[in-house]
Amino acid sequence: MGGGYRINMRGTDGSSGPIIAGIYREIVRPERLVFTWAWQTGHSQGMPGDETVITLIFRERGGKTEMTLRHEGFPTKESRDSHDMGWNGSFDKLAEILAA
């Protein structure tokens, strides 16, 4: 598929955090998006070069969009659990923004 992305995380104080990058593997509009996820800088639960795969599935449900996220290929259980907390925190913040 090709094409890529890069995320530079920043703290609430503006400090620079970990950098993540990946390649898009599959894009099926408007149903599916598959891409790799790799730390470019060190992180407590991921080392540079550790690559995982994220699959997003989008479905229409009663006039709204339901999204299913699958993140797989973690090198350790600890890495998986850390990402679970990160994704849940991100979705909690998104819900707050959408409710406002």
C-alpha cells in the first residue's frame, strides 16, 4: 500500500515525548484501515524498532459510526498492557471532546 505517518507526542507542558511512525498497509474506504506502529525513540514499554500492527474497522450503526481497534504483535505482555491503557485514555479524551 505504502505511504506513512509520524506522530510526535507532546506533554501537557509542551515537552517533546516519544515519536511513533508507521506505514499504511491497507485502506478500504470507508470500512478498514491497517497500519504498522513502531517507536522511533525509546519508551518505557517499547524500544525503537518494535513494530506492531493496528487494524481499525468502521461500521455504520443507527446513523453513527462504530470503530473497532485491534492492536497486535506486542513483544511482551507488559507492552500490550501499556498500550491498552494508552488507547483507553485516548478514547476517553476523544469522548470528552465529542460530548462538548
